[in-house]
Amino acid sequence: MRRIAVVEGDGIGREVIPVAAAALRSLHPDWEQIPVELGLERWRRTGTAIDDADIEMLSSCDAVLFGAVSSAPNGEYPSVVLRLRRALGLYANIRPIMGVSCDLVVVRENSEGLYAGRERIEEDRACTERVITRAGTERIARVACGIAARRRKLTIGHKANVLAADRFFLEVARGVAHCAGIPLDDAFIDALCLDVLRRPERYDVILVENMFGDILSDVAAFHVGGLGLLPSANLGDGHALFEPVHGSAPDIAGRGIANPVAALRCTAMLLDHLGDRENAHRLGTAIDRVMAQSILTPDLGGTATTQEFGRAVLEEL
């Protein structure tokens, strides 16, 4: 029996994750779902957003289905997401973007760059150190090459014409791809963002460092209808966490209009990761069929509520 940690988090996470968890339960009623509360609302109630016991619980599960957590006001506690990535060793962020005109995968390094946590605020300035290491680049490049080996080719996005760290990232990643025999090209990240919007069919697997990957995948969401439809996997050598690319969206939380597609597609990625490709495909097909019936949430021009969309998917399943 599998054990899946279910973290609703904050904001619309509390609306879309129950829909995803219901779909998972319909496909695997034998799997244990373990609720874990993390984030801003817990911090407001208890003074703690996440603790060591939470990390231990998440580490003991086969996978984590994660909603979204809101940032602390005035930085009053460290980022829950960054702590999870470090504690669970989730160095690879896989973001598939698949639409009518777009079928690509952004592979984002998840532990270094400007999100490495080396920051300080002084009286007259604030400094954030951008960290790119050989070990970190080699391991994310190996992940990207593994995905590209099952697809067509690899593109490396960078700013090597300006930044020394990017020249290093490009050189190391090229070396890994060469050893793996993966067809390779590269592009400056600003031009790449524009070209992905104009000619997405030119791209297949795109490898990028942390912040560039965050921006590029958000830009590419244009092709599928927005962030409400994009899932992601956060993978390490021993743990896996699946979360929608969108945030907690407090401006629409509690209104019942959040799009649960990203959370549902996260569930499909979770199933695939755990070896159940048949049900992963079934869930993906059910989502597509519901959308083809014009059962859509307001962000896509429809009138369906979060729960109505979820019920339609369950009926398809």
C-alpha cells in the first residue's frame, strides 16, 4: 500500500487539492492519504509554518501532493517551499507544458541560483548571492538528458553572454549532454522566452537554472491557457513532491472558482512516477474530455466551479 502525504496549504490550495485527492482516491482507494497542514494559516494559528516532525512525516511517504503556501508577511518565517526542497533533496523541477501548439518540458534546477538562500539585508543595500555549482549542474543536466533521450532534443537556456555563472552552467551542462549523446542547442534566455511564445514547436526539453526556469515555464503557460493548468514535479534521489505551478492566489480564494486542472495533472504525474501509467493516462484523458465538453472554470471563459469540474472528472473516471 502506498502512503501519500496531502498538503492543501493556503488559499486556493485548500480548494484544488481536495479535488485532486478525490480523483486519486477514486483510482486507488487502497492508498493511504495522510493530511499534513503547512503554511501561513497554520503559522497564524500556532506560530509555526512547518517543523521537523512535518519533514519526518513527508519523508516517510511515497510521494507528496502539495497545494500552495502563502508567503509570510514581512518575511516573518523562512519559505516553506524552499525548506521542503532542501530537506527532501528535491533538486529537479519538471514542468511539462502541453497544449494544441505546444509539447515541451522545462527542466529547472531547483536548489541553487538566486534561491540558494544566501541573502543579507544591510542598512543601504540588500544582497542575494547566485550560486551555481558543478555538482548541482551535472545532476540536473543528467535529469534533462534522461528526459530528452525519450523525446527529441535538448535546449539549454542561459545568459552566458553576460554572466560568468551562466558560462559555467552552459559548459558543464554541455559536457553532460555530450557524454550522453543527446542532440543539443542553446539560446539566450530572453530570446528563448520570446521564441517559445512565437514558435513553441521548435523546442522539446529545455534545461535552465532556477530563476530562469521559473520565469520561462510561466511564460510558456500562455500556450495552455495560464498557470491554472500547469503541473510540476519536484524530484530528488529519494523523494517526490507534486505541486501546481500556480500560487495560493488569495485574491480568488474561497470563491469556488479556482481551476483544479493543474492539481489534477499533478495527480497524474504522481501516478506515473509511482509506476501506475495506466491510471495516469486515464486521469489525463478524463481531464481532456471534461474540458472538451466546455465544462470550464471562469479563468478559461466558463462558469463551472472548482467542485463542479472535479465532479465531472470523477464521472468520466
